[in-house]
Amino acid sequence: MSKFTGDINAVRHLVAWVIQNFIETVCLFTFSVIMLFTVNAKLAGILMIFIPLAFFVNYKLSKKVRPLYFAIREEFTNLTKAAQENIDANKVVKSFTREEFEVERFMEKNTKFMNANLKAEFINTAYSILINLVTNLMLLTTVIFGSFFTIKGYMTVGDFAVFLGLASQLDWPIRF
């Protein structure tokens, strides 16, 4: 039953959140890149160096985390199945004084579920640090080269402010 509920929730999540965010992210990324090249093509070209790196980091993250999330779902199924069995067989467990055994069995499944979650979150955290590094380097590069271009007269201060705002808009699509 928990697999069925999990599958229903996954489909609901896909329809309600993932599709909407995918469309929003693609539109935001496309619009921001077009506007970056409209404001200053040289600086936008420099900024685009980081995009493949960011997508590569996200690709590696998804390849590592996807099997872990399947393992989490499987451990959750085992945990809920054990809980359901104990609830259904409550009288039998009590009559044979097997409470300690069942508690230990449940705690073992609970520990496996917790460890699967911790492993996935550890990898997510490590990759979040990498993606933060990439996006922050992207913005730092924008500030350094944008300041240089502004001082040399290749762009105005207003263009630099707009460019910096648009570059920061790339943060969410890169993380998605």
C-alpha cells in the first residue's frame, strides 16, 4: 500500500510541481541568456563558460542521487510494511511476548531508512556546495569583467547593473 501511495504522490508531484517548474526554468533561462547577449555580448560570452560546468555538476548529481532515492522509497516501503504487520498482528505478538523482537526488527528497518536518507542528503549537500561554487564564480566573474568593461567604457553603469541582475537570474535555472 505504501508503494501505491508513494507512486500516487510521485505522479501528483510531477504534474503539480515538476512540469510547472521545468517550463518556468526553461523560460527564465532562455529569456535571461537572450537579454544578457542583448546587453553585452562579450560579457555574456565570458559568462556562458560556466553554464556547461554547472550542467555537468547537475548531471553528475542526478546520476548519483537517483538510485539513492529509489533505495529510500524501498526502505520506506519495508518500514511501513513492518509497522503494518505489527499493527495487524498486535494480539499475536502480545500473546507470544514477542514485543522486544518486533521492536528491534522495526528499529532495524527504521535505521536502514534513516541511513538511506542520510546518504542521499550527504551527496546532495556535497553537490550543493559545488553548484554554489560555480554560480558564485559566475557572479564574481561578472562583477570583475563587468567592472573592467565599465571602466574601459565598453558598457555603461546602467548596462552593468542590468547585466548583473540578469546574471543573478540564472542562479535558479542552473540549480534546477
